Amino acid sequence: MRKVEDFAKYKAFFLPVILIIGILFASLFFLRPKIFEIFELQKKVTKERKTLAELTKKAATLEGLDEVELTEKTEVLLKVLPPEKDVANILLTFKVLGSQAGISLQEVQIDSEDTISLKIQGQMEKAISFMEKIETSYPLMRLEEATISSKEENQTQATIKVKFFFLPLPKTLGSVDSPVSLVTPQEEKIYQEISKFTPVLIEENLPPVGGGKENPFAF
Amino acid sequence: MKKGIDFLKAYEKPGRPKELSRIFKVGMLVIIIFYCLLSAAVLSFWFSLKKEHQEINRQIEVKKSQISRLRKKESLQILLKQRLSSLAKIWTLKKGDFPRFLSFFLQISSKEVNLSEIKISSGGTVTVKGTAANAFILGRFLEKMTSNEAANIFSDITLTSVTRQKDGSYNFGLSLAYEKS
């Protein structure tokens, strides 16, 4: 009898207690995951905003580049700094430069992977001109050492150690969202200097290659 | 029947459970309203973030496809940059101006002074060996070597050896240092 009385007394509290429990459950299984999701989303959105800004900048930068100018510049730079070591081309360059300067190329020796020694003979002025040409022609070369000795009247003999350069092509282009590196003013200045270099191996300087018969079976 | 006072039984104010239940009900209502508002705010914020996330992703895809169309330009730019940055490094290695040094020696040498050997190294040193017809000519040659023009080219000039020959001529050796350009 007493239990029934107690039940009647606390009956009014049952609904609020059930509601509180319901709210707690809803908070635990619905609101809490959503709040965590919001934090995650905020992190993602911040990161994506940054990515979008970078991509927008990259697209604008690429749009602003002149394809014709880029092609011309890369063509020059590939001649200045070839993608592979081409010793035959370098030797031919020395031969052409030697004949242009008017000196005789007496000996050529490959010292190491990127160094060649030359023995030349001729007038001092012409030897100087030859050295000037080496450093202002492409492919890019640098004089490492020079020993000049006088041989006869008005004739000098020089042993020159020349370092040549090559650079393999880049293997990867990078991901879409990697930024575009622009040419710095210092690099632009270097390009301006290099563009003044003279190409040595132009068509007319190359030795003629035989062949090309109309009928290969006839003498 | 004997009646007694039950001291342990508390006095119950009539109507107290009802008041409590009313407070509970009002409290619950407030909590529910607050909870609903909070849930609505959380949901709407989540929804707007989700929409923004989708929109940004869409824009990213658009930009990526735009960049893909410009792939040729990008590869050219990468190639250009790779070559130029390597050239910049080669440039910073600096060089000795060999033709300039040789032109200078050609200019100061004369019939009386014969330079038998000039050795130039990219490390920043030049050694010169030569013969002067007599002490006076050697002195004049050394004077030329200490002129302003020489000072512009070489930072340090040292006379390393002087030997008098039987015929009165002098063999000499010079060591010069230069600042790489």
C-alpha cells in the first residue's frame, strides 16, 4: 500500500528523468559525433582553402607565362647545358673554335668525367682569342688551368684544362598542387649573359656526311 | 487505546511534491529548448561547413583541370628553372679571367723581357717565369707589374726568384694572386 503511495508521489518526476536520459543519449550518440565532425571538417576546409589559393595562384602564374618565350629560352639553355655528356660534340666544338681562332689543336686528352686537356699552338693573340671563344660559346665550358710557354719567335704553346658541363633532364614534373618556381632576377641576368653566347656547331660548321645515293645497288 | 506522539515522522507540507514537479517541468522545458537550439545550431553549422567543403572541392577540381591543360607550359618552366638554377650555381663558382690576364702579360712584355711560362689556375693563382736582358729592364718590368693596371687585376704580387745569368741577363719568377670575378 505504501509502495503505491510512493509511486504516485514521484510519478511527476518520471517524464523529466526519462527526458534527461534521452537528452544525454542523444548528446552522446548524435550531437557529440557531429561536433567532432565539425572540428574535422573545419580542419579539412582550412587545408582545402589553402590548396585552392595555391592552385589559383599557380593557374594564374601559368596563364601569365608566354609559351613561345619559354620554348625559345629552354632551347637555348638545352644547348648551353646539354642533357647528356656529348664528348664528340665538345671535341668538334674545339676543332671549329680552333680553326676560327687560327690556332692548331695538337693534342686532346680526356682527363676525367668532365675535364678535357688541350694542347694548342699558335700566336699568343690567337691563343687568347681561342680561350675567349671557349668561355663564350655553348655548350658551356670553363677554363680550369692554362700553362702558356713560348716556343719560337711569335709562337706559343699552351696546355689548357677545360671543364665542361651537362645536366640530365628532370625526371618528374611534380604534382599538380606543387607551386611553380619562377625565374629570379639573378637567374634572368644569367640568362641574358648566356643568350649572348655564340653557337659553334651550326649547320655550316658541321663536317659533311656522305651518303644519299639514288640507287644503293649501282656504283 | 493509548495514543503517543510519533516524533520520527516528519511533517509533510501539503503540496510540496507538486511544486517540485512544476519546477522540474519548467526546468526540463528550458533544457529541452536549449538542447534543441544547440542541436539546430550544431546541425546548421555542420551543414554549411559540409556545403563549403563540397564547393571548395569542386573549385579545386576545376583548377586542377585548368592546370592540367597548362601542363606543357609548366614542364617548360620546370626545365627552364632547373637549368637556370644550376647555371646560377656554376656562376657562383666564379672564374678567373684567363684571356684578360694573358692580354695584360702580352701588353707588358717586350723584346727585352721574355716570358717563358705563364701558368694560370682557376684557384686564384698565376705564376710567371721569364728572362730580362739586364737589371734595368727587369726593374722597369717590375715597375709595370706594380702599376695601377696590374693592381686592378691582381691582388697580390710576389717576386719569388731572381737569378743573374753569366751573360748578364736575369731569370725571374713571379707569383700573383687574383680575386675571382
